[in-house]
Amino acid sequence: MLKKILVLIILIAVVWYVADKFTIRPSIKEKSLDFIELPKGFYIEVFADNIGGSKLSTPGPNPGPRMMGFKNDTVYVAVPSQGEILALEDKNQDSKIDAKNILINGLNRPHSIDFYEDWVYIAEENRVIRVKNENNLARLDTLQELVKLPNGGHWTRTIKIFNNSLFISTGSSCNVCIEEDKKRSAIQKCDLDGKNCVIFASGIRNAVGFIQHESKIYATENSRDGLGEDLPPDEINVIEAGKDYGWPYCYGKKIHDTEFDKNQNFKYPCHSTEPSFIDLQAHSAPLGLAVYTGNKFPKEYQGDLLVAYHGSWDRDKPTGYKIVSIDLQTKEVKDFATGWLDYLTVKGRPVDIINFRDSLLVSDDNAGIIYRIYYED
């Protein structure tokens, strides 16, 4: 009898731990988006739905849409759980989907896409490929494997094409450790055919999102867990060639992680690393980001950085689950779109943000939705 009671106590403890620490909360899909709060004059609507999604909110990537791209009146979105890239056409430019195609499927957790001429570049967990696009159907006879990538750990892979070069972000294999593979916790730069790859920047634990704006590369960084409720800060970094951004030894404004690095012989290992550009609330999990480039938003939002917070798991009081705007001059961080977290009820988890004509699109991998945020006087 005592043995049965002990087993029951252990089971209850496990259930409590999972429910509390892993933030498994019911995800609510609502036809009305009135629960999302936006500044005056802004509105939100569903652009696409029923794209994967989950009834639970779990740590890390959820099953729905992740990173997006927009080209030729078509929104492309990666759905890793389904192994496919979707093409959502809006040819008449009314912000409604005219046709939904599967551009390509059978992939290994594809996470992001970008474009060059008639090539579509796709980052899978273990490689980067490219394939030619014909009427939003991939020409499989043109498919090329460009770069092999390590498996496991933080499995999301993000690619961008800047200035005729391919940039690849690969997260760490662990929470905090010294990586043997230099492609981990780094951004690579390669030729467009995948050759001549070099480490462009290092010490970046997990830059899920990065963009180029006015010749600067801005990247989100998801910092390590295990240092408490409010440490270390998540980050926005300005990525420059050859720079080391500190992980695993340093975080934030060149703060030495003495919990991990107990080497007392080297008193200050952060002197040669780059400080964060902006510190964010710890465990917010910033992912996609965009600088608004349209013409409809009010002047105070022109040139602001908008960042999607996927939301915490390693925190007793949940944080994130929203979009913030950041003034790149003053570095002030303000809430822009909130409401996906209602006490302990998760209604969605924002992932990526892209410009869509004069509005923004936001993917939500928990609710399985792509939202459109627009402004009207």
C-alpha cells in the first residue's frame, strides 16, 4: 500500500511539474479576435487559418506556421510539422487568399524560406536546398542541396539572402555548453550556390529571426534557461562580420555567466565580446522581427522594429505571447499587440512578422493562423 501511495505522489508531482514548468495550457481558437489589444486605429483579422496548430501550448515550436516570405502577390509559409511549404496567393490584392497550394512537401522540418530570382531557398533541419518555382509548384527536377546542417538541439534553421549572399542561422545543441561544431550558435555566410561558407558571426545561442534594414542586420536571441525568473535577458543584437556575441560565457551587456564558466583564472572573458543592442524581458522567446516599410501606419511607427514574443515556459509567471514595437533610436520597448495570454490561458503564440503591402502578417504556430494587422484612420 505504501508503495502505491508513493507512486501516486510521484505521478501527481510529475503532472504538476509538466503543467507548471512546461506551460501546457489550453489553446483557444476564437472566431472573433477582440481579445487582441492594439493601439488606436489598428485592426487585426485572420488572413489564413487551419494551418496545423495545436490544442495545447507546449515549449518550443508548436505545429503550426512558422517563418514566412512574400513575393509576387503570394505569401509563402513553412509548416515544419507537416514537412511542407505553402503558397497562399492573393493575386487580386484584396488581402484575401485566392488559392492555396503546397509548393513542396516531404521535407525534414522546413523552417524558413527566401528567394533569389526564380529560386526558392528552403532551410530544413539538416540542410539548405533550393528549387525553382513554376506557378507556385516546385520543379523537383531542379532541386539542389546547397549546405548540410547539424541535426538536433535547437532544430529551427533560418535563412536570409542579403547582398547576393546566403546567411544561415543555426541554434545551439544545448541549453548552455561549449559547441564542438562551429556552425552551431552562429550565423554562416555562403555563396548563393552554397559554396565558400564561413562563420559570419558567433556566440549567438539561437537567432530564430534576423533581418537587414538600412545595411544593418538585426537578430533576436533566445538566451539560456536555468538562471531564474529574470536572467539572462533575451536580446536584440546588431550582427556584424567577425564579431562574437558572447554565448555561452557572456550575456546581455557583457555580463559574465559565472554559473556556467567557473574558470577563475580568466577573470573577465567578456572584454572581446559584443554587448546586446537591446535587452528584453528574460524568457520572452523573441522570434521573428520586421521593420515596417509600408505607408499606412502612423509616423511614430515608421521605422520601428516589431518583434514577436513566442512566450515563456521557464517562468512561474508567464511572459511574452505578444508583439512589441521598439524605437531603434531610443531603444524604448512598447507593447503593440497583446492578449494571446489571458492569465494562464494561451490563445496563440506569435512567431514571425513580415511586411505585406501596407500591413503586416503575423504567423501563430499554436493557433495555426496567419493574422493581418492593418491601420485605418
